[in-house]
Amino acid sequence: MKFRVLAVALAAMTLTVGLASAQTKPATPAPAAKPAGTPAAAPVVDKSHASYAFGWQLGQELANTEEPVDIAAAVRGLQDAYAKKQPAYTQEQLSAAYAGFQQRVQQKMEAAFRKALADNQAQSTDFVTKYKAQQGVITLPSGIMYRVAKPGTGAKATANSQVEIAFRSFLAAVGVPLSNVQTPQPFKVADAPIPALKETIPLMQQGAVWEIVVPPGKGVGAQNQQLNQQAIAIQVELGAVK
């Protein structure tokens, strides 16, 4: 998946968990307080729906591992555990099997990420060239590029501003996420956790969402040599500016 497709999809969602939206939406009146000592009513839950939801969630997680699983044995284990029966195997057998399963999944994930890094590195130069030519992309003197996904309307940050942001990062050429949405503690722009943000945040207004592409060797941080060889994409939303 190319970053542009991914970025458009992400731009349709709010990056922050209440970061910018809390500052732009009108306040909602608080609900009337209940008399002291009145417990909240418990929600009504359909037992069949809830039970199926647990099984569905577990099934999805197991399917995502792409490891062979005996579903009948998994159901039997669930039934025995729920009935508080003794397990059909010893604790040592269960622990060894579970640890081995986790190790196989971890090794598979690490191999997939190594391949993504290699593919992204091989495609980075071509990706940067094509991205630079796309409509709306602005290239800074450093080589860092950005495109405004959502314009801001609030205060503009400076190098000395204290800001709040939310961001996600990706291997730009292959679209593989490097992180979920991150909301670091407020920081001074000059001390931004990602060097490229020191250059781009002072150009943003509060509430803006930008997609930023960092070419290999530009503004990711010398301390991470592996990522420093990659084209990295960052989608960032600027929250509070003080």
C-alpha cells in the first residue's frame, strides 16, 4: 500500500484521541448528577452475542498469527477452563506449548519487518522522487517534504513554543506502520522527539494535520541508523500551542 492511499484514509479519521477535537468542539453540558447512593444501572448484555464476540475476537487473533491451530482443541480448552476443570495436559506441557507458539509468531513478525525494511530501503529513492512531484507537496531546503491534509486555524508554533501533538509513522514506500498513534507529553518545539518535527512544526497552525515525508538520512535521528536509511512518513496533528 502506498503512503498516499494510506494517508488519505488516515486523514479521514481524527488522529488524536480528543487532542484537537476537545479544543474545537463546543462544550457539551454535563448530565444532571444522580442522587447520592444511587448506583448506575448495569447495561443489558445479550449473552449469545457477547459469548460469540469473545470467540470471534480470539479466532481473529489466532488467524492473524497464520499458525496452525486445532480449533476443536482450543474450544475444549476454553470449555474446561470456564468449567474450572483440571487441564487435560500438565502445566509444564501447556507452558512449553504456549511459549513455543509465541516464539514462532514473534520470529515471523520480525522476519516480516526485516523484509519491509529491505523493501522500503530499496524503493525509497524512487518513492521520494515520485512523491515530490505530486500535487500539493512542498519541499523544504533540507529535503523534507510535506503536504497539508487538514489546514489549521489556531496559533502558529515557534521554536520556543510548548506544544502537544499526535502522530503516526510509517515506512513511506511500503506503507508499513512503525507506530500506533503516539501522543507524547507536551514538549518545546526545539526539543522535538523527532528531528524533522523541529523544522516542520513551526510552519504549522494549531489544529493542522500534515503528512511529512523524510528522505533517507534527513531528520529521523542519527541514533537510529536503521531507520535513518529509510524514507519515513509521519502524519502529525498539532494540538495545543503555548
